[in-house]
Amino acid sequence: FAAVLSVFLLGTSLGAALYQRSGRRVTSPWLLTDLLAGISLTCILGIFALWKAQPIYDASRAALGDSSIGVLVAEMTVAGAVFLSPTFFMGATFSHLVQAARRPDGGVGQAAALNTFGGAVAPALFGVFLLPLIGSKWTLVLISLGYLLLLPNVAGWRWGFLAAPIALVFALPANVHVVRIPPGGRLVEYREGVMASVAVVEDAARHRVLRVNNRFQMGGTAAANAEYRQAHIPLLLHPAPQRALLLGLGTGITLGAASLHPNVQSDGIELVPEVVEAMPQFEPYNFS
């Protein structure tokens, strides 16, 4: 998150600085059109970069090593590939709109208020509603092409600004899932939600693991015996167990083992709904 925020602020400030240095002297009526089209185009290109985020990260780590600085630079490299160009145009566009909003009665304050309100509404609209509904790819595409609806005027060769992002959408891959797949493995299931992305990955030996945000491994079939013991040992040690509460269901393998004990009511709590939805992929290991 820190890397993404740093790149976002860097790109925005660079775009604003360049506009203040050069762009504000441009009197062309097409300037806003060009800036908005630039945002749309670079947002689409950012989706391509997001698709290649894992190879970019792996190449950076291979070149920089496993030091903390190497990890930080690799994360910054991925964030820069995705966000730097769009945020550059966003910074320039924001500066242009603020300058255009100047009025004796305080137009800049009104513009800043509307911008802040939009920034407050957007996470709920896109992150909470659209992302689980249509997925990250089409949410990002919708945002990218939405800038084209704001173009104040289009004529002549600038129709290409309209056509280029739309054409690139058809070149996008079927999905932009950022998931590390082992050699000979496959992606069994992938779900995106408000809190996390959840992937079920199968390796060449047909063992499956559950990954959250491509970073946290939440158990798998290869370690099923160890996960069974996490339920059996405490329940067997208790003289008369009646109820068991498991925090974090993951694959459901431990919960399934607890359910085998007679006269014991086993309950599980999971914060990520998509994890629960992926549990059937771990049958029969979780006895579901």
C-alpha cells in the first residue's frame, strides 16, 4: 500500500508541476480534451501492466536480490508501471481544472469540495459495489473509458483519442488475475470480493492450496494431515468437549476434522466470504 500511495502522489505531483511550468501557458481549447484522453489511454495501458505485475516483480527481485531495499524497489517498480503514467495526467488535469475554476466568488473552493466528495464516493461505488459484481478487469475498464465521456469536444484526428482506448480494451487478456501458478499447475477457482481476492491453485501433483491476495497461503491438501491434527489434538485432550470454535476457516479441512467428533458442535468464523465459497474445491479433504 505504501508503494502504491507513494507512486500515486509522485505521479500526481509531477503532472501538476509540469502543468504549472508549461501547460498553464497553453491557450489551446483542446487542452482539457487531450488531458482527459491521456488519462483514459494510460489507464488502459496500466491494466496491461497490472496483467504483467508478477513477471515485472519477479524480474525486479531477480535483479535486486532479497534485501529489504530490493523488495521495496521491486514493489515500487510494479506500482510505477501501473500507476505512474495515469497519475501524471491526473495531476496535470486537476491543476488545469482548478485554474479554470477560479472566480471572484470562490470557485476553487467549490471545485475542491466536489473533488473531495467524488473521492469519498468512488471507493464505495467501485470497490464495494462494482468490483465484486463485475470483477477487477471490467471495473478498471469502466473507469478508464469513463474519462472519454468527459471530453468537452472532439474533432478531426482527435477522434483517435476516442478510438485508441476502446481498441485496446479488445486486446486485453480475458482476466488480469495476479496469481502465481507453479510449473505444471493451474488456477482452479478465482474470486474477487470487497476484502480480498481468493484463489484455489492446483500444482502438478494435483494438490490444491488456498491463497488470499496472492500472498497468504491458507492451507492446502498436501498438508491435510497436519491440519487434521489441529482439530483432533485439542478435542482429544479435553475431557468432555461439547463445542469447538475455529477462527479462520481457510480450506475447511480443520473444521471438517472437528466435525468427525461425536457430540461436539463445531462452529467456524471466516471474515472473507469468498473463502467460504471456495471451500467445496477442497472436497473430500474437508468432509463437506
